Amino acid sequence: MERKVLSLLELNRVVKGAVHSAFSGACWVQAETSDVRTNASSGHCYLEFIEKHPANGQLVAKARGTIWAGTFRTLKACFEQATGQMFMSGLKVLVKVTAEYHELYGFSLTVLDIDPTYTLGDMVRKRMEIIRRLEEDGVFTLNKELPFPVLPQRIAVVTSPTAAGYEDFLNQLTNNKAGYPFYTKLFPAIMQGERTEASLVAALDGIYGHRDCFDAVVIIRGGGSASDLSCFDSYSLAANCAQFPLPVITGIGHERDDSVLDMVAHTRMKTPTAVAEFLIGQMDAAAEEVTGLQSIVCLKSADYLAVQKNFLLSTGSRLPSAVANRLERSRSGLQGLTGRLPAVASTLLSGHAAAVESLCARLRSGSLAFAAENNRRLQLSEQFIRMASPDYILRRGYSLTLKGGGIVKLAADVQTGDVLTTRFADGEVRSTVI
């Protein structure tokens, strides 16, 4: 059997014919956008349509897509106005396409129309899923429950440093009529596009490291279209904001609808200028409270001073008569004391005289006893001294032997030839030792 051999071009032409026969008209296709890019010179939009497995997220189908410039301008404007979402990668879309196969470029889809309600429904579903997760995690209202500082003066600002809204915010704070001082610190972030979520989370992480230095966090966006709002519908960003330990105020410039970030923030304002006015208003409220307290203190002080003044006036009016009465009572007391003074003095003198006489008698008796005792002690001492004298001992028959003027106490102290003197009560005798 003879083999049928086709060239690649012939094969591709067969495939092209088959595709054209199978899809001679347009059809609606559900897919997800990927790698969306616009040619700056031509205005054509090139992208890929993909489909992922619902269970594991694996890619199961892919096709190249094209939206020609004239069609793209109309479809993009209608889509973004209807959904409030930029036409970008990662969107679930329902598109009307024609299927084509080119011998050189392969299979592709040409987009003729887009149904924004399909994408809007998917966006709402995603948003509701994020809100449900936040509520199940118990963090949806955490930031709203934080007490707002009485004087919010130290502000951490998260925005793009080149945003016009940032300048408006600073001018509004700095030039407030009351002259309140505000201290701001910028934490730069990307405020639109696919990198917004990661950039905002990084900025919040930077503030968290210095959270004791701030009273509140402000997230503002310097203008932009409503289609930029989708980047603020992020679970990670919303969870970080909801659990942040400082009150978060948002002003991302979107009046028609709230993003999930707005929903979990402590306070949501429409624009950066409105955020500044809110902070100034908080200071005004605190100032009004202080003024009210000052008025109350002044009134209470005036009332107290009036009461004390009346008391002093009343006391002053009663003082002369009170002093006169006191002087009169004191004068009467002195007169009574003067009448009793001679008798009291006589009684005291009599008592002291008797005490003095008794003391003199005890003194005389004690002196005689003391003298007699000392005399007896002297007599005993004298007798002891007489009995211990050498003369008394000699008269009792004892003698003293002297050698060289010293008393000889031991026989060993005497040697042959020594001249000794023996003393008796009635005289001395000299002798030589043999």
C-alpha cells in the first residue's frame, strides 16, 4: 500500500480547512486571560486564553488570542466602566471569538466582544469569598475595634511618593487653620497594577517594626481610574490590614464602591484630602472637649471662690464679737486665778518647806552614819598595818638576818665568810659565817 505523504504546509492547510468547517461563525468561550499586552504603536492587544483544572490548578488548555486595535479600544472602555476593573491578566472572561488556524502562526482566537457581567460576577464571587475567609478567621472587624487615638498626630503614610494625592494630603495637614502639628513618615508603595498587593504588605511590615512611633496608618492613592480598584480586593492585604495593631485609614479615591481593604480598615474616606480633614477633625474634637472642660473648670472655680468669699465675709463679720467674748472669758479666768493665787502659793510653799526640812533631817542622819562607817574602816586598816609591821613581828620573838642590807631568806644565799647582821626587837648582832 502506497503511503500518503503531506508537506507541513499541506497538513496545516488541511487543519485550517477543518477548523474553518467546524467553526465557520463566532462562538462564546469561557476562559482566563493571561500575558495581556498592548502594542504601543499599533494599539492591538495580544494575549493568551487559558483554562486550569478546578481541583489542582494545573493548566489544561491554552490558546493565543488577538483583539484588533479598533475593537480593543471599544471593548476595553466598556469592560472597565462596567466592572471597575482593568483589563489585565488573571481575569475570568466570557468572550465572543472566531477560531482561526494559520499555516504559519498556528491556532488563534480573534476576540469580537466581551460580556462584562460574567467577569463582574466572578469578581463579586472572589470578593465574597475573601470576606467569608476573613470572617471565618475572626479578623474582619479587628481593626475597626481598635480605639482611635485622641490626638492622632504621628501618621505613617503608605502611598506612592510621586502621587499628587500625597501632596494634597500633606498640604491639607500642614496648613490646617488651627495650626495643629502633625508628624508624617512616608512608606513608599506601588498603588496600582499587579505588584500593588506585595508592595502594600511590605510597607505595612515596615511600619510594624516601628509601630510604637505612630498613632495611625494612612493608605492613600493619588487619583487613578476605578479600574485600579481590584488590586485592593486581596485576601493577604486585607488580612494584614485587619490584624494591624494601629488604626488604618483608607483614602484610595474611589467613591462608587468599597474595596475589601476599605471594609476591614478602621475608617474609610473617599480621597486623601478627606483623610486629612478627618484627622484634623479628630484634633478639633479633642480641642473642643478641652475647651468644654476648661469652661467647666472656670465655672466650678468661680462658684467655689464665691462660696469661700461669702464664708470669709461671714467669718469676718462675726470675728470682732467672737474676739471680745474670748477676751472677756480670758479676763474672768485671770481674775479668778489671781484670787486663788495667794492660797495656792502658800500651800505650795508650805509643802516645799516640809519637804526641805525632811530632806535635811535625812541628810544629817545619813552623814553621821557615813562618818561612823568610815571611822570603823580606818581603825581596822590601822590595826592591820600595825600587825604587819616588822617591829611588831620582832617583839613577838622573831629576828631578821641581813646581808649587805638585804634580808636573807634562804640558807643557800649564805656562804662562808659572809658577815651577817641579826636584828632583834632591842638591837642588832654582827656575826661571821664559819
